[in-house]
Amino acid sequence: MLFERCGVENIGHEATARVVCGGGLWAKMVARDTRGHPAWEQADHGLTDIREEEYKALIVPWGDPSFWFLNALLHGCWGQRPGETMSLSRLASNVRNTRFSVA
């Protein structure tokens, strides 16, 4: 609906996610982010001893290679304004030259 309101047609999209194991880059990112949650709750005066123990238990699996999980869903959309044309080879070139990074 958003793209249609912008006058875009030939709308397409793709999404991807992977199943990955603990100990890898994705797992380290999740563990790092999870470690930050208690500090946010503490600053908000909402961290209890029970919640702190729960956070500690949540962090453990991310370092375990036998723990498998679905990483982040990456979603991309594209479209074309009426009257604009793009050859398939140019479109493929744009996609190949796009760099994605996860920090």
C-alpha cells in the first residue's frame, strides 16, 4: 500500500533468514544486546533479582554451538515509477553491487 501511494508499480520484494548455530557472529550480537537489557531495566528501576537471573539464563545458549536459531529476517522491497525503465542487466548489476553489512 505504501509503495502504491507513492506511485510505484512493478513492486517486488524478497526476504531471507538463516538457521545458524550458537557461538557465531549472529549469536554474539544477540548475546551482546541481551546483556544490555538488565542495564536498561536497572536505569528504569524495573530490574528485579528474578529478572536478572532470567537474563543470565537467556545469554547462556548463544555461546553453545549445539544451539540453533533463526537469525534476523532481512527484507528488501523495490519498485519502478511509471515511465521509467530499467533493463534486467542493469537491475542485476545494481543488486550485485549492493553491499549489506551487519554490525
